[in-house]
Amino acid sequence: MAIHQLSETMINQIAAGEVIERPASVVKELVENALDAGAGRVEIVTAGGGLNLIRVSDDGSGIAADELELAVSRHCTSKLSTDIHDIRSLGFRGEALPSIGSVSRLTIRSRMASSDAAVEIRVEGGTVSATRPAASNRGTSVEVRDLFFATPARLKFMKGERAETTAINDVVKRIAIAFPGVRFSLSGSDRTALEFPEVDDAAGGRLQRIAQVMGAEFPENSIPIDAVREGVRLAGHVSVPSYSRANALQQYAYVNGRPVRDKLIGAAIRGAYADVLPRDRNAVTVLFLTLDPAHVDVNVHPAKADVRFRDPGLVRGLIVGAIREALAKAGLRSATTGAAGMMNAFRTGPAPYGHPGPANGHRAFNAGFRASVPGGFDATHSPYRPLESGFGEAAQANFDTGPLVSADARAGTVEIPAQLLQTQLGAARAQVHENYIVAQTEDSLIIVDQHAAHERLVYEALKQALHARPVPAQMLLIPEIVDLSEDDASRLAAHADVLHRFGLGLERFGPGAVAVRETPSMLGETDVGQLIRDLADEIADSDTADTLKERLDKIAATMACHGSVRSGRRLRPEEMNALLRQMEATPGSGTCNHGRPTYIELKLSDIERLFGRR
């Protein structure tokens, strides 16, 4: 078969297969062009999930009349000069507009500030028309109609209108977070309008924009991040462990202002939260990485959503270390959603969607209460267990200098040291259902799950003991030889010292194998070959050997679960208060090892609103 040159239209349609995956890809490319042109306002209008219409208008610098025809030609761009390693704009390949024009009916209307009139050009299925005068304000308006009409086979791969609309929403939200100083609006016949007003382009303004996009709940349940390592800066906000999602759709990552979906960043976030979130939950994050453009390759894929770092280990270590440090410094924090859920359960009046109404909610609560107390309320069978005495010598020892506050209880009057009320989790007042500690602070009510809380405390103590010194190892009677590729064997040998700290002793055994002589005692009988191969794969992927550490931590978590205070155990007042004080002093104790919250805080002002006092 003879070799021949493809037509320009065919070349553009092939490129469109990579660049223009779906309507959301068109929106992404056009909005990025508007931002590169210095726009302060970007308006997006769609119809039919973007398949019928996409219109993106901006007030940017515009396109000169004599350059408009070049704009719809392949590999023509104003954003890249000579150095492919110094990319400081969102777009640079010069493929988006010709690719869009090859599979749709494209109209571009643009006017520069120095021009008296606008100019327009049309591209239909790859056929370019001549430019002509048009009426328009300063900036550029790009209209895309009948997307993929020229490639009908592609239409078969499109999802429903709602799914395509949701994808467009997500693209606009991701870009809007990175540019708080730009006003974005998204509207059309197939959606409720989204409006993101411009805010001050600073740290505070960025958080305002994040709240606009993600809702006011996230700032209330987030922790700021700001760390620098070897010229790479990481900034942004991450959620407290008790505020999580079932998927990773609310993990936003940016590299030099560019929205990306990078596996390394996602894996680093999972690693940072490994001890505080269950495997089926995901943190909510907004992270901005800033580094020398020469140290990151954004030209990995035409869609520009993937990046490659020159030093992936450095980036991963920075993300994991910064998040863990931030979580530790944040101390004890619970998600505000726990209190909100409690408020909705008791609130009178119409309940929000997804929550029981007041009648149903109250009936459910009362039914649950009666179910736990056979025959109705009876003091002899009450699940409520008030304090039977003072706080005991152990608890009083650290709080014996302040005045005492009297508080009535069923068994009489309990005197509470005022200093206890000033602590974060306050003073224990009762134990309910022999599992929940009720505590009081100066301005709130605290409910603590004693088993979940103690499980986290035991786990942290075990981890500290585990990693403070080399892990005990057991010598294998006969060393196990594991065959690997030469590269994998070399990587493992390079990490031999780190692995030895965790009780795994290995050494090279020829060019393509390692000899394992010791394994961690905590693992007991284990599949050595599979462990070594898992470690080799992880080191190859991320240049770390965390698999072994994670296995040991998992064993520690299991031991903590079985060794902690069980549900149903009655605690003395001094034990309850000691548990509260330990929680306050232990990072990450806001969630248990499985990611569930260990306590809920209800402010006094919220309680007063429930009773109509506010």
C-alpha cells in the first residue's frame, strides 16, 4: 500500500481525538485561552450538555485581525517562543482551535482594545472561511455549535446530557479556584447558573474563592498548608480527617497555576491520610505546587492534564510531610458536619432534604431511647450514668488551683474545677449507654465515643514505640531468594538500610535477585516473595518503601482496636477525664483508626437555637 500525506483536516481530526475528548475539554481549552489573554471576566454559555452549543466570551487582549487566520491553524501560538522547558502559560501547543474547528461549527469574533471594530472567522468541519468585519466589545467570543457533527462516531461515546453538564461544571470550578481575581459565570438552558465573583487575588481571597466553589463548610473544616523544600513550595488547604468524601472528586491540585490530575499527587494525599482515613474515604484538598518550570514537564499529553516531575520523590515527600505536620499542629478538631447532623436531628420545623422531618426525627429518637430503656424511663435502668462522686485524686492533681463550679447531678452536687471547663474537651459529666462520654466546656457540649477515642490513643502510642527504634526482626532459618529484574534488585538494595530499620534484612544475590535473611517479627508468617515484589513495585513507582511501614502500622491498628476500652465498659470519672486530656494531647485523635469521628461538639449557641432562645 502506497504511503501518502494526510490532509490537513484529517490531521486536525486525529489531533481532536486527543485534545477534544468531550464538551468539557472544549470549555477547558477556551477558558484557558481567555485567561492567557489576561481576561478579568469569563462568561460560559452551554446547551445540550455542550454538544449543541458552547460559547466562551472574555474581556482579554483580543486577537489581531491579521492573526485570526493563524489562530485556527495548527501549531500557531503566541505563548511559546523557543524554550519548551520554560512554559508559563496554560496553553502552548497551538492545537486546540484547529482541533475544535475540525469537528464542529466554530465561530471566533475578536476585537483588540486598539481596534475600532471586531473581526470574525468561521471554521466548519475543518473548512476555514475568510475573515470578515463584525460588531463586538473588546475581547474574544468563541462559539462552538454541533460538536462532533463531522465525526459522528465520536458522538456514540458521549454520555448523557446531565453527565456532560456535570463535567463542564467541574472544569470551570477547577479553573476558577486557581484564578480568584477573575469573574466566572456559567449558564445555559441545561443548568442553574453558576456565578463566581472576583475576589482579592491573595491568600485570603483565594480562600474566599474556594468557599464560593466548594461551599462554606470546607474553610470551616480545613487546615492551611504552607511548606517549602528545595525550591518547591506547597500551599493550600486540606480537610480535617473527620471531614471526608466517598470519592476524590473534591481533591483539587495545581502546578504553577495549572489544574492537573496527577497520580503522584493523589497517591501522596492518600499516604498522608493513611492513618486517619479508611480506605473507602477521601480527604478534601486544594493544593498549589509552585516550582521552576524547568523542573516539571507539562507536555506529557495534548490535554495537558498530566505532568511529570523531575524529582517525584521530593514532591511526594513534601506533600506527605506538609499535610502530616499540618494535621499534627492543628491538634484536636472535629468536623462541623457532626454538630450540623445533630442539630438537624432535633430541629423543629421542615427538615432539609435527606434528613427526617421533625415528627419523624423526634419519633425515631424517642423510639431509640425507649428501645434502650425497656418499659420507658426508669432511673434504675437509665442509660444515663451521672457522676457519682468528685473527679478523683488522679484528675484533681493537675487541676487543684482553680475555683470550683457547682453542678447538679442525680447523685447530688458535683464540684467541677473551673480549669477543666476551659480545656478543649472540658469536664466529663456523665456516661451514656456505657459508651458515650458527655462533657461540658464553658460554651459547648461534647459527646465522645470512648472506644473510638481510646483506640486512636493506643494506636498512636504503638506507632511511636514502633518507629522510635528499629523493629524487632526474626532470622529466617534458610534465607529466601527472590528473583527480580536487575533494576528492581538494585532499587531494593539502595533502600536496604531503611528496610532494615523496619526489620527486613536483605542483600543482593546475583544480578537479578535478593536474599532475604530477616523479616519483621510483627508480621509472623508472611509471603516473603510477595512482600519483596510489592516493595520493588512501590519503589519503582514513587521511590519510597512505605508498603512495609503500612503493613506494620496496620498490625498496630489491629492491636489497638483489640486493646482499647470496649463499648459497654463503665468508666470512673477520673478515667473519663484522663481520656479527654489524652485526646487533647494526641495529634489525630479527632478520628479513630478507621476514620470515624471520636467526638462531636455542639455549641451552647446551637442548643439555645434549638430551644428558641436565639
